[in-house]
Amino acid sequence: MSFMNTAALLGPYHPDRVLAWGNGHPITYRRFLSEVATLADQLPEKPTVINLADDRYRFLVGLAAAMVRGQTTLLPPSRAPRALAAIAKEYNNSYCLADSQDTVEELHTYQIPKGEWSSVHNMSVPQIPVDHTAVVAFTSGSTGIPRPNPKTWGSLVAVARSTGVRLGLKTSDHMTVVATVPHQHMYGLEATIMLPIQHGMAFHVGRPLFPEDVRLALANVPSPRLLVTTPLHVRACATAPTRLPPMEFILSATAPLPVSLAKQAETLFQTSVYEVYGFTEAGSLATRRTVADETWHVLDGITLYQKSDRCYLQAPYLRESVSFPDAVSLQGPHRFVLHGRGGDIVNIGGHRVSLEDLNQKLNEIEGVQDGVFLLPDENGTSVTRLMAIVVAPGKSAEQILSTLRDVIDPVFLPRPLHLVANLPRNETGKLTREALLRLAHKLHEQDRHGS
Amino acid sequence: MADVSPLEAEVAKLIVQTLNMKIDPAQIQPEQPLFGEGLGLDSIDALELSLAISQFYGYGIRSDDPEAVATFASLRSLCKSIEKNRTK
């Protein structure tokens, strides 16, 4: 690939169009380019940056400025202090960008300016080499060390364009994205940053949490609107007595959306609900309209194939074929059915993690002799949480939890954490799920009758 | 338990039921932090809890409310907000 091979930072460029809505204040594309140029001039000469900005717009200014300088943005798997420290140690010539007091130990932190009072200069749209590593996303690996997944600018642009084609996004629509998902993860980056800038769209800078927040965020941006969210929030908004403003459609990802819930949301909000399927190694790769079709349709340019019992996908922007982490069955080279999530990977409210990784972190704690995480069977509508069964003589559950809090994302903290004398390992030393579930049931019964 | 109001006892029960917690509602201290180090709740719990509160008390919690941070600080502060904003 020659160094002349570039793709523009923005798809279409309409200088006076709104790119971002923050508390009712519009920020135009012209101002954005001006702020990117200003920040790019101020950034230190370092190869990598951890961008912690909570504000979606300021995150994008930091991301774009870093790219203009030929730098790579690291997307840590979690905000847990030790997780950030691990990335900072691995990429020790990094700095940190932030828009609050957040920081990463050992790294120099630069504030992304609010820019509201700076003058706006006319700038041309930066061209970024397609083979530049724009971001590195990390996945929870079975080794306990986060595994880096470098993403080239070319691959991010390709996915944004093919997703836009699939969803029928037209630049002339000037749609505005409101999102409940973080922009520091792949789905959020793709759907709430890349999709808008490649299609001349706008986005809301915040990240609404409660149904009432979602309603206000939608009400504070002009129509047409697009809600980028997860099954968790679709259910919350459908359950709460909240009437949401009109939306063109809802995009959901990170976990399978039940058909009944998709139907309920489509009726209640008079909209269409689409799902995106993807995983960090490949990015977004397929969509479906949940109420209409069980089958997933891959984005243009992607081809599926099977080799022995594994399914793979290839795309022009992927250096090599990537295997599916989940159980799927192919219906030809462009369609598939999803059967379930892969055995070792669990998904809690949209956050994915490898159980092996969690087990390793648990067993590294001083005083823990043996321990295991377990995802109980789904109990219905609410989010199922992990539990842990641990052998740690002389340690309390609180002591272990407090150490875990430093090393794993809070959504994966076990509840409950049971202390036992030993784990039900079989004669070969293996722990079967059945044996663990039996023990978990027994412990639960003891708790109910014991206290 | 003398210093727990009837509403606090009721909301403690609601928290335990909504979040499938394996503890006795009476174990929740009224001034104990609900999130992080205290009861260990997170944003998914906050969302689940906000749904239960809107269903039971007709109070839709908002993050941009100046009192929102204080609302989830403890059982006691949560109950104060419910008392003030409830519609049923």
C-alpha cells in the first residue's frame, strides 16, 4: 500500500452543518476541523495516547488530532485503575488525553480544551493514510493479558461506509445520533463516531443512562434521530413509563435482543429496531431487523466460510481471516444464524470478558488457594451476574472483593462471592459446570436458611 | 433497626428484590454508600433500580438533576428523593 493511499477524516464536508450537540449548543463541522488543527499542534511527540474523554465530541477531537499527528489511540478494556496501568506499562511511551480529573498513573495528562472561545479558522479536511493504525482495541484474552487488536483507519472507514449503506443512511438526511454506549469501545466508536463523521451526521455529546435521560437527550436534538444502544437500555426504555421523541430507527448491539422486546419497542416507539453483530477482532460485520429475520446479513465486502468445525470471515480490510468467537451456522457466504455466545466469553450488560481471564485474576490474589467464576443460568429478564466460589482460608469475601475491584471492571464483580473449604474438582482436577451449579445451589440454600 | 423509617425498610427490600441480592434487606445500613466500596452496586444496577423506582413510586430519576449524585449516595438519600418526587 503506498503512502499516498489516504481516506478523508470526514465523508462529505458541509462546514456549517452541526456535528455535535452539547447541552443544546451546536458545534459545526467547521469549528471541529479548526479545533482538531489547534489541538494537533499542541500534542506531544509520542506514538500512542490513551483518550479518557467522557464527552463524545472532545473524545473525537482528541482522536482526530492524534491521527493528524500520525499517532495511535489506545482503547483500554476497562477504566479499572490496574487495567489502565497495565496498558500504560505495555505502551510506556504514551500520554493521556482527558476532559475531567481522570488520569492514568505514570502518564502525563493533557486536557482537551473546551474550545468554546477560540476563533474558528477555515481548514481543509485532513487526509489520513488508510494503513495508519488509528486505534488499538483490547480484548480480554485467556492469558490474562489484554490482547491488542490494531485497527487501521482504512478498516474503520470501510466498516462505517458499508454499515451506512446497509442502514440506508443518506448524507442529505443529516440524522443525529443519541447513544447510551461508550465511545471507547469498538461498537460505540463505530456507531457513534465513525458512522456520523463518514455520513455527514451529528451526534449528542453525552451518554444518557436512565430512561428519563434518554428522553431528554433525544428531545434536545433535532429530528431525524437515531438511538444507538444495547438490549439493556431498549428494555429499560420500553419498561419505564417514558414516551421517547420520534426516532428513525434504533440500533442495538453487544448482546442478542429478544424478538419480543424488539417488537415491543417497535410498537411503543413507532420505529424500526436493527441489530448490529460484531466483535472486537473483526468490528461490526452483520445486521438484521430483529422482528423480521432471525438470519444475520453480512455487510458488503465480507465473505463467510467454514473450515472443519469453525466459521471464519474475510474482508478486504482484514489482514487475515478471523474466526467467530460465537457458535454460528452459515447459510451461504453472506448469511448466518447465531446460536449462542462462545463458552469462555461471557457478556454482562454488554461488557464481554473471558472467564479464564477472570479466573486467572482471582487466583493471583494473595491468599486465594483456588477459585472460580461462574455464570448462573439466565433467570429471565434482568441481567444475570457472575458469582465466584473461592477457597481462601483466613480471608474474608470483602477483602477479596476489594482487591478484585482494582483489577476488573465492576460489572464483573461476583455477587455473591462464596467462601468454601474446597472446590468440587473431579479426579482429573477438572471443574464441571454441573458440579459448580450444584454447589452454588447448595450454598444459596444454606444462605437462605442459615442467616 | 430503630433508626430506619418505614420507607427506608420498603426501599431496602425493593433493592434486594430488584437486584437479586443474597442479603437480608435489614443488613443495608441507611448511611452506607450504595455504589463502589459500600454495597458494590454499579451503573447496570442503577438502571435496574431506577426502573423499579419509577414503577413503584412514579419517579423517573434523571442524571442531570443536580441532586442525582446525592440521590444514589445511600439508602437514606435515595429515600429522601423518592419522598420528594414520588407521584404514587
